[in-house]
Amino acid sequence: GEICAFKIHGQEMPFEAIVLNKTSGEGRLRAKSPIDCELQKEYTFIIQAYDCGSGSGGTNWKKSHKAVVHIQVKDVNEFSPAFKESVYKASVTEGKIYDSILQVEATDEDCSPQYSQICSYEIVTTAVPFAIDRNGNIRNTEKLSYDKQHQYEILVTAFDCGQKHATEDVLVQINVKPVCKPGWQDWNKWVEYRPGSGSIPLFPSIHLETCDGPVSSIHTTIELQTNYIGKGCDRETYSEKSLQKLCGASSGAIDLLPSPSTTTNWTAGLLMDSNDIIFKFDGKQGAKIPDGIVPKNLTDQFTITLWMKHGPSPGLRAEKETILCNSDKTEMNRHHYALYVHNCRLVLLLRKDFDQADTLRPAEFHWKLDQICDKEWHYYVVNVEFPVVTLYMDGTTYEPYLVTNDWPIHPSHIAMQLTVGACWQGGEVTKPRFTQYFHGSLASLTIRPGKIESQKVISCLQACKEGLDINSFERLGQGIKYHFNPSQSVLVMEGDDIENINQALRKVSYINSRQFPAAGVRRLKVSSKVQCFGEDVCISIPDIDAYVMVFQANEPKITITGMDHFARPAAQFESERGVILLPDIRIVSTVTKMEHSVDLREHDRANKQVVVEEMLHNLDFCDVLVIGAELDPEQECLELDHGELQGKHLDATNSTAGYSIYGVDSMFSYEQVLRQLRYRNWATSATSDRKFRVKCSELNGRYTSNEFNLEVNILHSSSSSFMDHVNHMIVQPQFLQSVQHPEGSVSAVHSSVVPSVAMIVIIICVSILVLVITLGVLRLRMARQRGSTGPEGARENEMDWDDSALTITVNPMEKYEKPHPTEEESEEEDIDDEEEDTTSAESDDSEEEEDEEEVIVQKGDKQNATRQEQLEWD
């Protein structure tokens, strides 16, 4: 009648049932081990009750019917939410508002819906333009800007429905991409160029962004804009004559716009540019070319060359603007030949003289070119081979689009006037005046009668020293077409593959071959056109505006050195060859560079070192000017054998004011020529001394040398032996210095110059003294030799007396601190000392005597003492 047990039927149920009261049959169901909802949320099993029936092993007990037990496990919020990813990343394009940039997701391992569901998400990072909804979708609350911020990093957390938050926040990275804009990427706006750098790439890492557009071909133009530099480019600013010679032009070109000087004074009143030989005409100025500069008859062949910068004429009815005009000087107003601009057309007027046949002939040749009025520099060459006239502009040939005929001019005896910048109106007005003024800039206007210029020379004359260049044509890329303009300031490239165009543009470089380039900024412009496949609207590529900064070159210091004073007997000046003025002239150019100190220990003392380097470059003129009264052409002149100029790019002009050597050539060539310049004076009685000044220049006076002054003394005397004696006496201490110290520089010594009048007084005094002493010595010797009357003795005496090569001088002011010997011995010692002085100080003219006689050199102290005593004597 009692209940003894409860039994659970099922596979390893973690439960057991115990009997609490056998009589009442009350029992308890309990867990044998911890129950985990996350492992199993509910259990279902069968339970039966057993009585206390007898029998061995309880085989006879009775059991109840089966009861089904269903157990549900209640959840505890023991787990925190966890995100599925460690980092979330997304990219957005600037300027857009997104509904959802990305979604974050967290999970919870709790088993119940209450604790396992994520109820909300939250952005932990403050002050960011983002929001998140309950499903984890992140959106931006304002438009993002790539320029303002490239990337945002925010932290996000999650909450379950039991309000338990994630133990670790998750990092969300949002990258802001710029709006894809087609154009060139990765290029520098400023490119620095140092003189002597050769060719440097302009865009070494450039590439084109097309935003995945369907591109079929690309057309790119690179332009180097240098219109504000003299003559529109960095050209050598040598004179036109020098340039003509450098380019191998045929001789005979006449420069009509030279820089103003005493011989070329007609340009003195014109407005000039400071850097180059550029003349600006403002519509109020003209210049008359003096008669005799240009031949009256130009013949059927001649060439006119010029640089011109010209803009459109103001007003509706434009006047003719004269560049060059040859018209009647008086009475009439006929234009014989002229070059002028009219309504942006260049016109050459060429009226032939009457020669029997009175027929119409070509007289006006017109060219219509946009460049005539584009306010840029262009180089024009007009080649006339009558009746054919050809124009070269920037090296390209242009035929006239219009040729008009006119009757020949009938002969008259009226003189003609050649003008530049305006035309001379000699007749039809009460007072002759200029008319048809030019507005613009002109440079290097030349006329060459009798010859026309070759294409090669024209190209050389307009060649630019700076421009665009391409490094390694071989690796330019497949299918790339390219083209340079004549001055290499514009490069056009075309291709159908973007990567090939990128590679080609990376090879484009800037080059400036001038040794001393004009410093400043050069503007670069790259413009591109893109063609697309199909009917799509094509991509627009913005232009590149960049700059090349050319630094100032280290300026050279040109130094002229040499012997700055000498004296020669008058006979040498009167000789056929005269006297060489500058036998040892030296021209040296140095440049001072700043260098950083290499040794770190010296950093405190000096950060920079000054380094002086000798450099080689050309000169373009050296002038030997006469200081004081000009040369009298009836009695003196400067001479140079013109054979000395052969094989060099040099010319020379001679005048009473001095000698000028000009042309672009090396300093060594100038030295060679200057060392052959001679001064002659065939009436020396009127002149005692002459002073000269030497000055050299590079780049038409941009860099000038020091002024080297030379004084030449002419020594007058009645006898030639006395002249020789004088020449030995007052020879330059510089020569003495060069004999004593061969390793030293002659040019480094500058001695004090004794005035010529004082010199003559000294010479006379010393000569009388020498004569007295010589007679005294002779009488002593004769007294000693009275006893011996052999012919040999007499012959020896005669030889001693007649030895004119031996020059004896005595300085009466010389002091000796030795004990005084006998009179005879002291005289002999004086003579010996003076012989040593004179022989060691002999000039270059007495080389034969130096060979015969032993030269005894006295060292420094004696020489300085002698100089000091000479000064006291003065």
C-alpha cells in the first residue's frame, strides 16, 4: 500500500525523482547537475511510480501508468552582445547623403528572445557626422568633403533587450573619396631650374585620370610661354653683328638699330629696353640713318632681317606703320623702297628706277599673317631676288598673297633719306617731317645689299636657347605622334593609349643652353582634348598651369692683369713695328660659389664656405681706349696685323679714341689678339707719355671687366747708347720681380711709377757722376800702367774704354754701413754692385746681352732698400 520509488525513462536525463512520503505517495523531481538553457531550452520524459511489492530484486512490484513530464528552462542574461566583425570598412564619395553607408551586426548567446535579441546600437564617438539605427545601418548626417577629411574612424556598441551592452566596441572606418574629376594627376606646379642643369623633366610622375570614360584618342599640347622675355625667348643678347658672324652669315650686313655710341649715334634718342638691344616705338619717334651707311642702290638682290613685336592698330582706319623707309629727302615725296605694316599685313614696297623700258613691274608684296598683330616676338627675313620676294617668319617660308604692279620711278637728282620707325616726308608739306609712325618693338634690324640669306643661317639667327625637349625618343611609346614648332616652345603629342601618353608626357623636359640664362619665371601650359567611343558626351580635361623657375647664374668676375707701366726709347716707338702695348695681358674670369660645410664639427664656426672657381666663357668686345688727348693721326696710331684675326670670330675697328676688338670668342683668343696690338709714334718729340685703358665685356655689357690702366713713357735722348742706358735704368721693377721669383705672378706686382720729368733730372745727374768717376778710374789705371808700353797693354786699355755694352751707374744716395776701405777698393765695389743691379734688371729687349753676361740676382732686402732710397731721392 506504499509508494517506494519513482522512475524516469529517457536518455540520460539530468533529473531524478525522490520519494518524500511513501504513504501519501508524494515525491520531488530535481536536477542531478546544473541545467543550461543555452545547451537545452526544454526537456520531455516519462515517469512511473512503483509500489513496495515483494520478491527478490523487486520483480513483483507494481508500477503506475506512464505520466509525461515537460520541463522548460528559464533564461538568465549572462552573455553580452558581440559583433561579428572586428573592423568594419566602407568608402563614400564626397558630396552625397547616403541612406545606409554600411550595416554593423552583433549577436548574443543567451537562449531566450528577451536576452538574445539586439534591441539597439549606439555610436560611442562624439561629434561625428554619422547616425545609426536599431538594425545597425550607419548613414551620414551631412555631406562629406574629401578636402576637409579623408577618413573617419568611429566606435559603435550594441545593447540586448536586457540592456546589457557589448563588452568591446567595434571600429568602423569610413573613407571619403573625391568626386572623380577627369584631369592630370601627380604633377608639381613649380619646377626649379639651375643654370647648367642640362635637360630636366617637367612632369616625372604625371598620369591622366579619365574616370573610366570610354576614351579613343588623346591630343595634348605643351606650351612654354616666354613672350615677356627679350625677343620672346632666352636668346644670347649679343649684338647683331656678333650673331651674324656666329651663324656663318655672309658678310656685309648693316645694322640699322645698333646700340647708341659715338659712331652709331642715330639711335640715341629712341626708347630702349634695359636688358636687350630692343627699341620701343610709341608712334612719336623715328630715326634718320646717316648718308653712306647703306648704299643707295640695293641691286636686285638684298635681305632685310628684323625682330618685331606688334599689336593691332587702334581705330577703324589704320595708318601705315613704317619699319624701314627710303624716300626723297627734299622737294618730292616718293618712296623708293619701304617695309611697313598696314591692317595687320606686312608690305614690302620696291619701286625700280627707270631704265629705258617704261613698263609695269612688281612693286608691292603683301603678306597676311595673324602673327603680325599677336603682340608676340617673331623673326622676319625678307629675301629679295627681284622679281621674286620670299618672307621667312620664325624660320617658315611664306609667299606673298598679293603682288601689285607700278610704273618705274623716273630719274632725278634728289637725295634720298633712309629712316627707321617712321617715313621722311620731304615734299608736299611746308616743313619736312616724319610721318606714318610705327607702334611696337623692333630689334636687330639689318639690311644686306647684294646677297640673300640661306635657310640654315635664318634658322640659326632665330634659334632659341631655351625650349622643350624630349628625353629618349626610342622609349616614347608605341603609336605616339609628336611635333615641335621651329623654336621648340610648343610640343604637340597625339596617341590612342592613355598609358603611352602618360609615359610620353613624363619624358617632356625643359632645357636652357645659355651659360648665364635670364633669371625668372617661365609659364607652362598643358591643354588636352579627348575623343570618346560612340555617341557619349566626351570628357573635358582641365588645362595645367605650371611654372619653370630659372635661378640666377653665379655672375662671373672678369679680371684683366698685366704690366701696367713701362718705358722705351723714342727710337722704338718711331720704328716700323712700333712697341707692343700689352705683351703679357691676361684675362681671367672667376665665379664665387657658396658651399655648405661638410665637416659637422665646423658647423658652429661657419655654415657656408665661399669657393672661387675659374670659369671659361666667351667675350664679345675689348676696348683699348686712349686716356687724355686723342691720338694725332698725323704722328701716332694703334696698329694690329689683320692676319691675327683670321680663324677667329673677331673684327676690329680703329679710331683716334682707341682700338676696339669685337665678336663672340674665347678669352684666350682675345688675349692672343691684344698681345699683338702695337703703338707707333713717328714724331715722339711732342709726346713724353701716353695712357691707355683696357676694358672687356661679355653679353653686350651685361658683365664687364675691371678697367686696366697702362702708362707708357717715351724716353728722349741724343745718343742711342744713352737711350739703352736709360732703358736699363728705369726698367720696371716688375721685370726684376719676374727674374728673381719665376714662380710668382708678374701681374701681381704693381710698382710705383717715377714721373718722367724727375726721371730725366735723375738720369742727367747720374750720367755726369758716372762720367766723372769713370774718368777718375781711367786716370788711376793709366798711372799704374805708365811703365808698361807693350801694344797688348794699349789694346786692352782701348777695349776697356770702348766697351759700350758695359753700363755703369752709381746711386749717390746709397749708404753703406761697412767699414770704409781704401778709396780705390770702395770705387771698385760700387761699380761691381751697380753692374749687378743693371744686368739683373735688363728688359726683354736685351736678351742677347743677358745670354753673354752672367746675371747676378740680389734678394729682397737689397731690392726694397733700393726702392725706398729711390723714393727719398724723388
